[in-house]
Amino acid sequence: MAKDKPIENNVAKDASPENNAPKNNAATGGNGKAKKNLKIFVKQDVSVKINGEKIKFKKGQQSVSKGIADILINAGYADEI
């Protein structure tokens, strides 16, 4: 009788936590870890460059990462809700 093959894990390689982790970009604050979102009110349409990425925000309520919210609030473009 032939030896049985060992059962392999059927989880796809792409489903690993390393492959599903957020990428380093402005939305993650550049460290690859998802940030807590904050609600802000953007006072006017604005375009800002954060970590080399140009991001546009329209006037009104937005939900953005804490890092981006801090930048917009400190620059005077938004208020925290």
C-alpha cells in the first residue's frame, strides 16, 4: 500500500496576514498599521500633500485616520467633530 501524502494547509498564500496588512501610505500614517479613524469637518475644499501623496478633501464631514486628521486640524483646514 502506498504511503498517504501529508495533508497540506489549504489556506491560500495570499491570505496570509503579511499579504493582507495595510501598505505604507498616507492612510496608514506610513507605518503599515491601520490607524483609528476620526470624524472631522473640512472647512473648504483642500488638496494637501502627505508623505508624497496628494490627497483631495471636499468641504464637509469626513472620516479620516488620526494622523491625517491631526495634519488637517493643525493646518486650520478642519475641525474635529
